[in-house]
Amino acid sequence: MRLAFILGEIGSGLRRNLSMVVSVILVTFVSLTFVGAAGMLQLQINQMKGYWYDKVQVAIFLCGDGSTAAGCATGTATPEQQENLRTLLESPAVSQYINDFQFESKDDAYKHFKEQFSNSPIVDSVTPDQLPASFRINMKDPEKYQIISETFASQPGVETVIDQRQVLERLFSVMNAASLVAVIIAGVMIVCAILLIATTIRLSAFSRRRETGIMRLVGASKIVIQLPFILEGVIAAVIGAALASGTLWAVAHFFLGEYMSKQYPDTAFISPAQTLLLAPALLALGATLAGISSLLTLRRYLRV
Amino acid sequence: MIRFENVTKVYDQTARPALDSVNLEIDRGEFAFLVGASGSGKSTFLRLVLKEDRATSGAVYVAGQNVANISSWRVPRLRRGIGVVFQDFRLLPQKNVFANVAFAMQVIGKSRSIIRDTVPEVLKTVGLEGKEHRMPHELSGGEQQRVAIARAVVNRPGILLADEPTGNLDPTTSMGIMGVLDKINQNGTTVVMATHDDDIVNEMRKRVVELRNGVVIRDEARALYTSMIPVVGQSRRLKDASGRPDESATGPGDGSVPSSAGESK
Ligand SMILES: Nc1ncnc2c1ncn2[C@@H]1O[C@H](COP(=O)(O)OP(=O)(O)O)[C@@H](O)[C@H]1O
Ligand SMILES: [Mg+2]
């Protein structure tokens, strides 16, 4: 009975304040979309880092089938060439600059590639043969990249030496800046959302002061009196959060999945499913914001 | 049932107290009028009983319990034991008669079947049979006040507080309302009614507590609105029961014996 009553009260409150409720939904929608966008950018950065990014700085790619580099005149790197490179890496002249190194065979490379590009159709058209084997080097001082590059670039069996960090770092710094901007906008919008929720609850409490006054007099408990107002704000905010989650999913599905992945087939993009991991966080954030904001408002404007 | 011990209520430090050292006891099942000019502290008295406000000093006991010791989450339970009606009825305009009364039961979690059984019974008590489905604007003032009374007593409170319940009604309608309140009192509910309607008080011949500027200046059983004791100053109040009936008393003076405050307790 009490539950049915509270639900009825929520319904009538939402109907009576429809335009305010819609604005709460929209403001939480926009603010949480920005929060989610920042989250998506971070997910995307992780996705692009791939298997090696946080472990090593420099990669020495060995010659593969179709390599055209000067050092690849003899075709695919032979086991002897590979051994020579390993010996060179372990020689004191080089080893003083590196912490350690690992060898990534074609099969390892294929495995890591499949993980990183799991969302991309490209994974079906790639075979282990097409991926080069490589030495992955963890530098003592990443700035000494030049020494490794000069030593190995001209070795037989080496296609190219890449400072992975340099390639991605600039892109990541742009993406990090973008997430920071998204977080700042989200912060401003969240302040808007909190104030708007507070105002909405206040108006709602005012328009129903007759009911709440009577409820107080006949001895309704604090929960019965306040819960409809709190849930009103929470429901509106959760709807906004759901819309934000849906928007993020749509961006991942249509923009990244359908458009960007065709434009940049060699980039690993996050999958729509990954954005859904953000949804519970957004819903919880929206509900918490609304709950706290309405509790504080009611404490001031709805005497019990 | 209600006991005030030396209760003072100050709203505004610069003004005189709304209630000033009030000592009063109202027994279970009693019917008491609280009379006095506007601003004499009648509503303040009722608000203190409901714990809508805190006494500045002194103690207010309701059903044996000092309301100052009731924690805020148990105040609703205190209020379930007290019904209240006001001059302005305070009905919910978009709910019909039945729903207005049922509202008081819904919000404290009474089951649908109990509500269905109890509400018509209470509406019968207040004389509104067959008007369950009327909207408040389709009712006369007297009928609206009956709905408000039904709502106040539907949860069977031990105390009914009425703050000028006849203030908006004509004399005939007012007497009808008094009949309802009397009936509720007969059923065992303690009734405290604030009023400055002298005809009603004179007609009812119940206990009268008179306030002036927050001070109890008279407390008489079966009394008239205007004191039959000449009140000269506060020092002579209550104890001075030997005075002759006041000339201005309009009610029937025969057989009414003014009693002192001590006897009326
Ligand atoms: N909420 C309040 N704030 C300040 N003063 C008040 C308040 N309520 C009542 N008063 C003052 O207390 C006095 C008694 O008021 P009240 O109890 O309402 O009298 P009555 O009901 O007998 O007309 C008046 O002087 C009034 O101005
Ligand atoms: Mg008053």
C-alpha cells in the first residue's frame, strides 16, 4: 500500500513538473555524455597502446616476406641473422643502454594483433606470415633511442627500427587534452545539473506543500514524505544517464565502428560493447548526483 | 493527556512571549475550549502539543511523555495520536471526499481493505453519508470542515486539536460542527478547541481556558466565554472564584458554578 502510494506520488510529481523534469533529463544527459566521452577517450588510448606499449619503447622489426628495405635483400630474416641480432643486443656496447628485450615471433605477433584488433574486420584477413617478427626493447633511458636505431637499422635482416612511443605519444597527448576538456565541460554541466535538480525538487515540494503539510500532521514518516521527491530527481537523472550511455554506444557503433574503422583500418578502435562498461558508472553517477542534491534541498525546504 | 509545566514560548526575543509560564493539565476524555483574543497564544499552544515548535522553557507532556524527549524520527508516531483541524479546512482540492479522508490512512501505510472499511464509517460519524464522491468545491463550508474532521479522526487519535474550526462558518453551521466534535468527544477522544466564538462556548458549557497575552487568566469548568469572575489583574486570576457573574455574560447564567483551576483538574 505504501509502495503503491509512493509510486503514485512520484507519477503525479513527474507529470506536474514535466517541463522541469525534461530539463533535468537533458542536463544530466549532456553532462554525463561528456563524462562518458572522457571515459571513451581513455579506453581508446588503452586500446591503441596494444600489448607492448607500456612494456617497451623500441621495436626492431625483422624482414618479412614482402619487405623492400635495403637490409632485406635476402628476403625473410634467417635464423642466423636473428641470432646475430640477439648477440649484438647482449653485447656490452648495446646492453648498457637497455634493461631487457624480448623476441616476438610471427605467431606471438599474430596473437597480440588479434587481441588489439578484435573489433576490426582486418583481423580476418591477416595471417601470421604477414606479420614481422621483432625484438622489443625496454630502454634504460628512452631518450637514447637514436643509439639503438643507428646500431641496428643497417644490420642485415632488419627492416626498420621504430620508437613506438614517439609515434603514439603525440596522438595520446591530443587525446588526453581532449579528455581533460571533456571532463571540465562535464564538471560545469554537472554543477548545472545539481542546481537544476535542486530547483526542480524545490518547486515540486512547493507545489505539493498542501499534501506534505497534511502528511506531516497525520504522522506520515519522513521517508514516505520525502522519498517521492528524491526518487523524482533520481528517476529523471537516471533517464538522462541512460540516454548518455545510449549516445556513447551509438558513437562507438556508428562513428567508430562503421566510419572511422574504414577510414583508418590500421587503427584499433574500441568496440560498442566496451562503451557499455561505462553505462553502470554513468547511471550510478547520475543517481548519486540527484539523490544528494535532492536530499540537501529537502532538508531545507521540506520540514518534516 | 496533555500537561504544560511552566511552559514559555518566545518566538522573537524583542517581543513578549507568545506563551508565558503556562501550567495546565487536560485529562483524558476532556473537552476544553482555549479562548482569547487574536494573538493571545492559542495556536502556539496547539503547535507545542504537536511538537511543531519547541517550548523555550518548561515541559510539554502528551500522553505522559515529554515531547522534548521524542526524537525526530518518532515525531510521526506522536502525530498519529493527535488529529488536527483548522479554520481553512486544508482539503486536497483534486481529491474527492473519500480520497481526502483515505489519504490520511494511505500515508501511514494502512491497507486498502482497512481503508475501504474505515472511511465510510468515519464519514457516517461526521454526517457525510452518501457524499463520498463529491469534490471539495462541491461542498458547503460546513461539509468541508466535516471532511477535515473525518480525516483528523480516521486513524483514531486519542487527542483532537481544533484551531478555530468554526471561524469561517455561520452560527448554524458552526453548531453542527460542534455537534460532531461533541460526538467524537463522547467516543472518548480528548478535544481541545481554540476559538473566539463566544456563542459556541456559551452553548457548549465545557471547560474554558482563557489566554491573554500568552498568560492563562482563567480556567473554569462548564464555563461561559466571558468570565463570570471579574478579572482585575493577573494576581487575582483563578483563585478569585468568589466574584459575581459578569454583567456582559450572554449565556444562561443559571446553574453554572464557576470552579477554580484546582477543582477542574
Ligand atoms: N511563527 C511565529 N513567529 C513569530 N511570532 C509568532 C509566530 N507565531 C505566532 N507568533 C506570535 O505569537 C503570538 C501568539 O500567536 P498565536 O499563538 O498565533 O495566537 P492566536 O492563535 O491566539 O491568535 C502573537 O503575538 C504572534 O504574533
Ligand atoms: Mg491562531
